Amino acid sequence: MPTRPRTVLFLAYPQVGLLDLTGAQTVFWAATKAMHERGLPGYERLTVSLAGGLVGTAEGLVVDTQPLAEVQLAQVDTLIVPGAPEIERAVAESAELIAWIASNARRVRRTASVCSGTFLLAHAGLLEGKRAATHWAMCDMLKARFPAIEVDNNAIFIEQGTVWTSAGVSAGIDLALALVEADCGREVAMQVARELVVFLKRPGGQAQFSELLQAQAKDTSTFDELHRWLGDHLSSPELNIETMAKRCHMSPRHFSRLYKQKTGRTPAKAVEIFRLEAARRLLEDSTRNIDVIARQCGFGDEERMRATFQRHLAISPRDYRRRFSR
């Protein structure tokens, strides 16, 4: 363990994304608290910009920054480059900042980008021949602009030697948790995740957007009543397409086709997701036996529930309970 705090440098610039910047900052702040409880140094967090002073974020809030010229790079451990919603405009207005990144990023131990901050690293020449992540909506643009970069459309975050990149906005929290775990160990990272009430940790290779969010973005009002009913009947052995179709006054064939069209997933997959969410809540809030929870949520037995947890969350029900039980 180091005997002095690690310095983390956060680059700010006009119209930077607020959560891109503060999400990772909060993780390092909480990690510092956890390390101090152990009598160990944590992180010194510096928010900097080219000229220093107040910098306006895309959301309208302003942050106070130190001038880059005042930073002693020899003492910087990690450089964090957040993104911006209008990244093309940010890139066009940040030639001097990009030049600074290109000249100085390799002087620190590691460099990381959050969301579209990947574009700033790409323009600085740090990602040639490497895999990289960015916000899912900007992956095609990154591929088109930088064909020498292997863009991963799904990854939450990617480590490539001393350079880390992450997906959209809140994925910066996942990235920062991974950096903290690499520095301070799993116990500290888990404590940080619990304090911030986030799931430790989404694996870097996990899909960027969940099936539940994907469904919510579509027109699902047709099946609102069905979804409420499903929540109360997850343990039913007759929870099948025929039963759900009957609830919606449709033929099984028409129901299956319309449900997939409206929600983006099959009825069987929807039932699995509902059961998974119910099991997660019971693991967090109750002391019931895991096998009892598996039967109550309709999995039948613990092994089937374990397979579902591993497939969707990359964690077993027992490990999930150990981390998040109240």
C-alpha cells in the first residue's frame, strides 16, 4: 500500500457532462473515507481545466477548477477524462486540451475516459490498435472516425494496459469502482458500492443497457395489466404463454408476436426477468432460505435460479445476498 494519497486528476472543459465528472469523483471520495477508516491514505482529487476557474457543465451547473499549469504531473497517479453530450463540438473547441492529453497522458500511471471522453483519448492518439468503449449511441461514430480502434458496442468498461475506457455516463461509476478495486482491494470497493447503493460490480463485458430498460423505452402500455398480474403469480406452475395470452384475450400465436414487437423480448424471457427481479428483492430484504426463494419466485429450485443469476448478473444468488442483504 502507498504511504501517501494517490492523486486523481479530473479534466473539465466547457459543456462537460456533469455526471461523467462527478460520478467517478464520488467513488474516489467514498474510497478515501473507507481507506481512512483503515488508517491508510486514500485519494487526493483535483478538478482541473486549461485556464482554471469556473467551468460550465452541459447541465448548467459550474465547477471550480485549478489551472493545468499548476499541476505537478510527477505526483499524478490517474487521469480521468469525462465526456460531453455534444462531443463533436467539445472536440472542435478543445484542440489545446487534446494536445495536452497527447503530450502528458503517458506521464501518469494510467488514463481513463468516461462515456464520450473516449473521443478525446482517440484524438490524442492513445487508442490506436486498442479496444475501447463509449456510449452505445456513439459507437458507430467512433468506428467511422477511428477505424484503427476496435470499438466494443456492449462493454461497460475496457482495460487496455494503462488506458481504460467506459460506456455511457453512469458507467463511469463502474469504471471507478474497478480502478478502486485494483488499487485498494475488493473489500474497499465493496464498501464503496454499498455506500453509494450501486451494484458491485457490473463486469466490464456486461451489456450496456438492460432488457428492462429496453422494454421501458418501447410502447408497453398494452401489457401493463399483464405485468402487474405477473408480479403476483410468479410461483404459479401454469405461468406459460397460453395463460398469459388468455389474460390478454389473445391467441397464443398473436400474443407472442405482439409481445415481442412491443417489448423487444419474448414472453418467456419476460417471465425470467420478473422472477430475477423478485428474487433479488427477497435476497436483499429477507432471511428466507435460498431454495425457498427459488420456489417462491417460480424457478423451481436453487440451481435454476443460480443459472439465471449468472447469465444476467454474473454472480450467484449466495454471493448477491452476501453483498447486498440488509
